[in-house]
Amino acid sequence: MNALEILAATIEARKSADPDSSWTARLLARGPEKCAEKFGEEAVEAIVEAVKGDRDRLTAEAADVLFHLLVMLAARDVSLSDVLAELARREGTSGIAEKAARK
């Protein structure tokens, strides 16, 4: 298992944890909308650091983005393997062609 798979498994396990003892469980208990909001906040923070050019801060914020993305997905019962399967499906397809196919 790689670090993202381990993190996704930990988040899944936190679904049944006590919200008083786990930040992840607390966030999940607040519902998918709050998880999405938190993901958005972290994404904006990563964008700010990317614009500033601070590599270390961007690295830290990117880790937060990945964590909160996985929490948001878990809140809607979308697994990391679901996302990886979608990426695999798209492999070898031009981004322009893929976007055109969505219409």
C-alpha cells in the first residue's frame, strides 16, 4: 500500500470512530457539505502558496488538500480505488478529447 491508500483506509476506519477523539470522525460527522467546504478552503490555501512560490508551504498545503479530498470522497462513499479506476480509464486519452466527450 502506498501513503494515499493507507490514508484512505485510515479515513474509512474513522467513519465509525468517536468524533470527540478524532478530527476525521468529527469532520465526517458534520456531513458531506462540511467536508466539501473544508476541502475548498484547503484548495484555496494551496493556490495561495503556489502563487507565492513557497515550495515548503505548498507541499504542506498540498498534503492538506489530498487529506481533505479523501475525507470529502469518503463522506460520499467514493473510494480512492474508484478515483484511480477513473484515472486509469482516461489514460491515453487527450485532455481535449476527454473534455469534448463530456458534452
